[in-house]
Amino acid sequence: MAKRNLQARGPVDGGTRSHSGLRIDGARLLGRLDELSKIGADPAGGITRLGLSDQENVAMAYLRDLCAEAGLKTETDPAGNLLVHRPRTRRDAAPVLLVGSHVDTVVQGGWLDGAYGVIAALEVLQVLHEHDVDLPVEVVAVAFANEEGALIQTPFWGSRALCGSLEDGLAAEDRTGRPVSEYLVQAGGSPEHLADAAWTPGSIAAYLELHIEQGPTLERLGLPIGVVDGIVGRTILDIDVVGEAQHAGTTPMPDRRDAMVAAAGIVLAAERVVTEHAVCATATTGYLEAHPNVTNTITGNVRMSVEVRDTDPANLVRGEAAVREECSRVAAASGCDVDVRASMRSQAVSTAPELRDAIRGAADALGLPHLTMPSGAGHDAQIVALVAPIGMIFVPSKRGISHAPGEDTAPDDLVHGANVLLHSVLGAQAPVAAWL
Ligand SMILES: [Zn+2]
């Protein structure tokens, strides 16, 4: 960062006192969200703006245009991430406070998941720019590419590239076998220089992400702001249940090894792990495929997945162990073979207490009640948490709906959340500067 004469710029207080009256432009924020929601609008409902697709590219171009109008500088990195900074500084000149989210969606997803955090981050940067606010730790906004992994099935693509944890990235492809490199070139990225998307260790001073809750908690409690204390870790267990396919009419009930019945036992047992035994936060059977899947044949085998989540790594381990135990019990009782293997584990991460305090302070100053709560969904923040302290802000989701066309948040809540982000950026200056 260029040496500046701070005295010449008027009041300098790290943005904590004299800027208490600063507000984001609510109408501008809502207008931009509305415009962005038209990019990838799906005729069948919702928004289909898949990561690294043409639609995400158009959305990134829209953001670049907004930034150019606002006098902000943009750069697309080799992974297709959009980085935005004020013209007064280089984005790579010093440890920065990174603020952002993603603009891709799932198929027929909602208009706010990710997009809200990016538009709000740009709004914060624009307000700081318009008011020429001096900050000890400069702010850089980011729109991470391909967070959802719906087209190129590498979720958190952009944040992993930026944080140096995208191993074997170029091996990724879409379901038709088209390599990610072709998509990357169209996104303005660079397959040859993909590794250069990684920032040097220490260059992210901290990361803040504003996001819709994607669950019903804040709305039910009538609270406008969530202060995220941790993001759940997740373990996916792939389960094969092998019984014996036989005639549905002639095989006596005691002689059967019915894989479907065994699978049903596992589905219900996995639910009880949480509802009766409170071992971990959630357990879900989301995938199940029966063979031969024929009306008058006893099911021979079932492939299924049970995933467990918790913010406490110990509970995650206990949850996995409990599901495995239930599988063994079902195997013994049914005579079926049940094979269980973990196909994915993601770590639970905690947000930084200092950043939680900055978010609470911002909400308090704005007169907004808040709740400290975990995030049950994964976010780019959980990738950044491996290299820098993170903070996350939630706003309510109407009826808790997300990843679906009905995803929505009240306009007032959207504006409140962006103001909390702005004042969290200001309030986090002192603790973040102290870390450097
Ligand atoms: Zn998201």
C-alpha cells in the first residue's frame, strides 16, 4: 500500500467514530439485486446461473460495469474470481480486509443466495470510496466463481483457488466431460496460471461475508441479524446395502433378505440419531437408489447416502459413529450386507470472536437486535477460514426457503444487513489492524 499522509486527509480514527452516520444506499442496493436477478432467470422458475457458465460470466460483466461507473477498479483472477478495490490502492499491496460472496446459483435457485453478499460488498466499497474514508486495513470486495459447483462439480472453486486449497483443479469437468479449462477461458480466467490465483499467506487480514440465513430461525424469532459463530462441518457416508432379489409373491417373509427394508431401517435410524439421541445437529438421507427397482421383485440392493452435520468436530465424529453403529445393527437384523464408507468430510470452522464483536457492535449501533447462531449451510467463508479469521452476518430468509425459486428476504432486512456489513467493516478495523 502506498504511503499516505494521513494528516492531510482530515479526521483519522480508523473509521470507528466520525463515520457512525454513514449508510449504504438502500435503493441502489435493491435496484442492483433486482437487475442481477434477471441474469440467468429460468423460464421454469428461479435463477439458473451456474458457476463458470455463460450466465455467471454475464453476471460478472454486469458487476464490472457497476464498478466502472462507481470509479472502482476490477480484476478477474486466473480462477475467474472478480476482485474489486478502490483506485487509491493496489489490491495486492498489503494485507486487506476481504468482503464478498458468490454470484452463481444452483439449478432453479434463488435470487439472493450469494448475490446479496456480493452486491452488498460492492455497495460498502462504493460508500467508502464516495466518502473517501481512510481505513487502516483496506477493503477488497470479491465475487467468488463457482461456489455451488452445480455445473463444474468443484464447489468453492473460486475461494479454494484464492486460498491455495484447489488441488487438482484442472481435472474438473462438467457432466458431459467438457474440461473446466474451456469454461475458465470463457470466464476470463487462465488455466495455465490457475495456481497464481492463490494469494500469498498473510495477505488476507480477515474476511467478512454477508449472506441470507437459508433457514427459518431468524424469521421465527423476529430478529433482523444473525451473528454466525461457526459453520457446520459435514461428513457424507455412502452406504451399499446388499440383500437378495427374489420373487415378491413366492418368497416367504422369514426367508427374505430385503435390501429395501434394511435401507428403510437405516433411514429411520439415522433420523433417530438426532431426534432421539441428539448426537449431532442434523442427519439426512438425501439419496437412495434401489435395484432392480421393480414392483414385483424384492429389492436386491440399495445405494444410499447419509450425511451428518455439526459445528462441533467431536459431535460430527460421534454422529458418523452412531450412523455406522445403526448400519451394523440393521445388517445383523436383516441378514443384508451393509457397507459404509465416508466419501466426503468438510471441517467445521469457527468465526473470530473479535469479528463477532464487531458485527454485534455494528448491529447494536444501528438499533438492530441480533442472535448468535451457527450456519447449517456451507459458505466460501469456511474455505477462507483455513487461511484467515472470518466473520459472517445473516439476514432472515422468508419461511426459511433457499436454493429454490421462493427464496426471499424483506427489503428492509436486506438494507439492514448491508448497513451492518458496512459498520462491521469499520468496527473490525481496530482488531484486524492489531493482528497485522
Ligand atoms: Zn451461498
